[in-house]
Amino acid sequence: MSHLLERPEPSDPARPGRTVRHAVFGSPVGDLTAIGGADGLRALYFDAHKRRPTGATFGERDDDAFEEVRVQVGEYFAGTRRAFDLELAPVGDGFQTKVWALLAQIPYGETRSYGDLALALGDRNLARAVGSANGQNPLSIVVPCHRVIGADGSLTGYAGGIERKQFLLALEESDETRAGRLF
């Protein structure tokens, strides 16, 4: 588990009185910013993340506090890690956290549609709401929102950009799937 140090975080209204730190580290898809506190990892953002908050909410930089996050993300990109073992503390409303919990259950190398997730929540009509919650996921890669696709198999929006989504899905493809592709 990640060991995160504490600092007052007045700029985080969703978590008053809590603490926050951050780290930045490189990856094959660009720099990643990890944000967290004593309660766990709250966010993992790409450098050009569409919904990335301002640096004012990141707290003090402390790369050592996020060493385990960096190691596990590195293992993921090296192909030796298929699931993360980190204490997570994303901030979201009740519906968002339900959707994020479903995202975390999508196995490595597999995809689900927004409709599939809506059905898992008990109402196929929730597909758009699922899409919205998916887009608000603050834990890119760790909570694999990149594994959600359109009902027709198309790659739909991704806060890190479609190119990153394509990269992550290709990274997770099995050797058998790659061997079966003609192009």
C-alpha cells in the first residue's frame, strides 16, 4: 500500500481537514500526476487530462510518498501487473463511486459498454449517466475507465484523449488477439 504523508489541505473543499500531497512521474503515455493523502490515492491524472484540477489542489510535492504508485504503474506498462493493489480514496458522489467500483471490476484485457455497466446497475437507461461518471473518474489507469467502449465497439471519449485509450487497450490485448489481427 502507498504510504502518504500529511499536510493541511484547505483548497480541497470535498475533504475539509484532510491532507494532500502529489508526485509527478513519467510513463509511456506522458507524465502522470498522483494526488493523495493519508486516506489513499485520490487521483491519477495525465498531463493533458481534460478534467485535471488546478495545481493549487495538488498540495506539496512528495515523490517518495507515491513510490508504490509509481512502481505499480511501471509494472502495468511493463506488462507484469494486471491489477493494482493500492489504497484508493477518490472523491465523488454516490452514483459516481458505484460506477467507479464497477469499472474496477472490468478484467485486464476486456472491455464493457456503457450499456453493460448500466445493466449491472439495474437500469439500461442509465447508460448516459454511466458515461458521465466514467468521464469524471479521477483515477485513470488504476480504475480502468479506458476499458469502456460504445455499444458498437467504437472508442468513445476518454479524458486522457482517444490516442491514450487506444494505447492502453492495445497494451492489454492478449497475444492471441494480436496474432488474429490482419492489420
